[in-house]
Amino acid sequence: MGARQSCSKACSNCTADCTRPSQGNGDEFDDERPGGDPAGATFEETLEDLNSLDRHLMLFCGTSNLSAVRWLLHLGAHWDACDANGTTCLHVACRSGALSIVKEMIVREELMQAVDVAGWTALHIAVLMGRREVVVRLLQAGASLNKKNGKGQMPTELCADSGTFEALRSYETHQMTMPGKPWEFNRDVGPGEDIIGSRLQYEPFFVPRQPVIRSQQYKKEFQKIGMMMFNRQPGYGLAFLVASGVARDYPVDMSTFLRRSKVDIKQVGTFLGEAFSLSHTIRLEFINSVVLQNTGVVSALVQVFRMLQLPDDLQKINRLVHGVARIWWRQHERMVKDLSGNVVAPTKSKAVTPALAFPEELVGLDLKQYLTSSDALHQLMFSSVLLHWYIYKDGPDKRRDMGYAVWRKLNECIEAGSTDIPEHVQLQVHGLIGKAFVPELAVATPSSNRSSADSAGGPDEGGGHGPEDSADRSKSMLVSSAATEGWAQIVGGGFPKPTGVAGGSQTVTYRHMSNIFSEVTSSSSMLKGPMNVGGPQDSISGPAAITSTAMEAFGPGPRSAGKDDFAWLSLCYTLLFFSAAPAGGAPYAFVELQKVSVLTVQPEARVLTLVGAPDPEEGDGDSAGAGAGGASGAGDGAHSSMGGATSESGGKNAQPVVIVLLLPDGRWQELNLPKLELRLPAVAELNMWSTHLIAACQGKIAKPASNGANGVSMTASTLRVPPTQPSHKGVKAM
């Protein structure tokens, strides 16, 4: 949807800069490493051999969350972990400029000397990236300026930042004039210093898009379908809700829809915790809709997480908690401004009351005075969530304790200037969490069921699971809305290949399309952390393939078909949905049938062909009349003589078939196909599908199958034309 696209690889260090700086000598890339020198960057494929704790440690070393790094080390992550390129935690921290984490890691001398596959030390990376404060710390800790990388370059040869160059020159001068004595570099951090803890927050560029479906006739039905899709795979569901016109493509509208609809609060947490730019935008709007004024560390978390459920993924939890801290800080800064101007702060009439009251908690401006920044609050909140998880992971009846001294150690130096949050603040938070289990802070599991989620309301009321939440996932998700369903082969192998994509084939599958157009192509939930409470979320998992047994039913085809050539079709009202399989995930594409027509039906090949229908305004009265007459005949279901049925709209004025691809990042992509050919497993199914499709293209809408069985069609006698819906151009038998 209207947010920026990023690189197709999920680089863990993309927060500052995805591409590596050029050296200006035309030799940026090593011939033996097509991707260039690692330079502290990590990717999914370079982290896949690490265990989950070590993977999370590598990722968090690229952030400012020192508390998370300490928690992971406490839980058993290895400080000397490295990825497939030999990139260490210190390399990652130096690339991102995470000064607090650099100081935490340089106490291990082995990391100071470690090199990656390109021979780069941590100092090489810090100098290259222009991290002056990090360079100063590394030199003070004994990093060598004379060590060469695989190309024979010393760190000084990689410097392109004037401030960093000044520090290097000062150090070299000191070494020549006062060797053996401590070196100090007392320059203030300049405005160009790029350190994660002080970096301006990224606000994604958002351009609203118009819905694909303009008619509101089936808005309620599409809303139900969209909510079911959201509860299976939230990215696809949100994309459909906006593309179908159910929700407007504005952050405030999408946030309001998620709060007020009966969608699964687990999936709300799952999607809002993603790294997608759309998730980031909606996340801040969603949290900002909550009144956090005059709340404390625990009560603020309760206020927000009663409306969604914490996912069992540390990266997602971190993003959500960061959003809470940021909005809390913003709302209280506004309070300070209002008080200084003697303005009465506005209050919301329907402020949500926390499920648990903490009268003894330090709240509001009384808490803010002890914190230096929202970053410190973020880390304290994150550590509080993990403390609650650690104590109550196995349930409130099987609690285990973590003493205050241990927890306080994990939170050392998280304030600005490497200072500590006052002890009485931390002691109070530790006491509140250790006092009782807080349902809102519980991490989601595949079988979790929060007591507050049993209410009939949506997230605004503290619960809500939405339609089909307890449905049997071995059946089609759309079975209750579909007039008919079944397998079909997409003749030709898939969708037209976008311009500029390499490869000999002229078509690509949905998997390839998702890789091309989606911001992220695999879920961060594959990076399970210490939560370890279940299998991966299915929010953006790739669609499963057709089984071999189902493929055999089609017999030999016009080409050697692969599994990705097949799709599970569901005809729902005016839409034809494409899914990878009847069970499990949500549909990944749809076609608006009233914008297409059936060109041919070929019984021998068991293939029917769809083409785009011309704009009705461009047709003449005669063809419109002929279409109406043809529609009545087609609706009778007599297809025994339709061996070469063609559409009058399939001639020279035919438009392309527009297929809407739903993407896991909550957006969609429209593709234009010259024609869409579908091959069915048997002639009987070909006749059944042609009956329904011809009728649907003409505006005759079949009611959903009453028996709820997959692959069972309604008879043609149940087809109806809504009184407000004009018939489209029809099909006549040849």
C-alpha cells in the first residue's frame, strides 16, 4: 500500500544505510565475493546456521537496546557468535554506531582482534562508517590502526569523514609524542554524528491508494472475508480490506478498523510488530490512540497490550515496546508544554481503564523527571516485559523468581551518558511485576487464550478474535462464503514477468512476485528467541504447494507443470480468489469477475479462458442487448453444447485481465494479463466452473454453498441478479 519499498533482502543493518559506502577507486566489490565486503552487515542467509539466541544477539547488537543484549547473554547467547561471513557482534555494533553496545563488547579482547572473511576488524568498519565516538572507544581499548584487511587496507585508508579523520590524526600524534600514556579525545559529538541512540526516528513516506473495487454492494461480505484473511495471515487480510474498499488507505482509518473490528488480537500484535514500513506507520497511530498520560512503566504497557497480544518474537516485541515508549514520551512532553502555557490538556471521553490498577506506581511527570530520554524508557519497558516472561513463562502457578539485584544488573547504564535509572524507580517496577501475573503482558502462544480476550468486543474492549477464529484449519477459509471451490492449473505457469527481471522464462509464480514487490519476503518470526513457546507464526509464511495426489487428478497437461502452477480457486460473490491450498493460509490474489468475461471453453483441453471486459460505456446498444440475451441462456447451466463458447467482448476491444496480488507486507500489486487460462481436472468441473464464471461475469451472483463442503457448487438455479446490478455483456454458444 502506499509505503516505500526496500531491498528484497532483509538486511539487519538497513536502519541507517543499506548500501555500503564507495571507496572511490572503483574497487568496491571483491571478485570472490559478489556481494562485496560484509562491512558489519548481516543477512538472513548469513545468520541461518546460528541458534535462535545467537541470531537475536547479532540483531540486537545493531540497535541501541543494551538491555536486550544483556538479557540474551544472561539467557545463554554466545558473545563470540558470528555469522557465515565471520561478522561478530562487535562488527555489527560498530556498523550501526551502537556506542553503548560497543562499550559492552570491547571488554572481550578476542572481539577486538576478530576479523571477518574480508579481513576487516571492528575498527575498519567503524572508520568506514564514520562512527567517530565508536572509533575513539576502540582506540582507547587498544584496537590496532596498523592491521590490514584482505585488500591490504589499513583503517585510516577507509576514512571519509572529517570528524573521524580528526580523531585518527589526534591518536597517531599522541602515539608518536606520548607513547604508553592514555589518550583522550575531548571533542564534542558534532551534528553529523550518526549514533543509533540519538538518531532521528524514521518516518516512512505514505501515499494513499484508491481501492480496486469501487462498488460498495458487498462491503459487509468483503469485510467478513477480509477479517477471516487477517486472522490467518494479517498482511494479506489488510491488503484485501483496503483493496476492496472496506477500510480506507490512511493510517488512522486502518488503525481504527483494527481497534474496533473483531479481529484476532494475536494477529494484530503479529502484524504491528513486523518490520514493514506500513506496520511501523499503523503501529504508531494505533498506540497514539491510547491515553498514556499519567501512566507508569507497567500501567502504560497494560493500556496498550490489552488491545493486542504480545507475539512470541523478540524483534516484534522490541518494536512494539519501542512504540509505546515513544508515544508515552511524546504525550508527556505535550503535557509539559500545556502546563507551561497554562493550557488544560485535552482528555478523551472514552479513555481506556487499565485492567489492573497500580495505585503505588510512579506515573506521569513524576516518572518522567527520572528519565533522560524515551530510549531509556524503551529499554526499561522491554526489560520489564522480559522480567514478566521470565517469572511467569510456565503460568502464574509455576512462577520462578529473579532477584532484584540480577534484574538491576541487566539494566545498568541504559540512561544517556551510561548512567543508571534511579534505583527506587527500578525497585518499584520489579516489585509490581513480581507481585502478580499480568495477563496483558503474557506472550502469545498457539494455544493461549487471555481471559480478557473472551469478550464479545474487539481490541478496544480488550479482546476479540473475529470470525472463523476457532474454525477447522484443515478446511478452506472461504468455504462459508464460496459458491464453489476447487483446484485449477494456471496455464502458462503463472503471471507475466515484470520488466527488468532476469531469467529465460516469460512467466513467474506468486512466490517470485512476492519476492519482487514485497518489502520483506520471509518472516522475522522464524528468528525465535528465548520465548520458545510454539511454532512460527503464519503471518507472512509462504503458501504451501498442491499435493502430488491433487496434481495427478489433472493428468498430462500441455506442459510440464510445477506445483506453483496450480491454485485453489474460490468463487465468492463477485470475486474469484486464488490460494495456494484449501487449508492453512489466506488467498494471495483475486480477480473482480465483473471486469472480465469468458472468451472460450474448450472441453477437450479442459481449459477456459478469461479476458478483460471492455468498459460498458464503450459498447453499443446492440451488443449490450445481445449480451443480456446470452446471459439468460448461460444461466440455465446447459453446457453440453458449449464446445467453443466465445464472448462477443473477446475480440479486438478486449481489455487485459487485472489480477490483484496481495502481498505479505499489507500492500497489493495489480498485474495486467492478456488472458487468464485455467485448466480443470475434469470436464464436469469445467462445465460447473464455466456456468458460475459466465454468470458472475454478467452480474449473476451465486449464494454461498449451504452445505459448506469444499469443491461443491450451487446449481445454476440459485444464481441471482441483484436488482441494483445491471447485467454485463454475455456469452453466446457457438
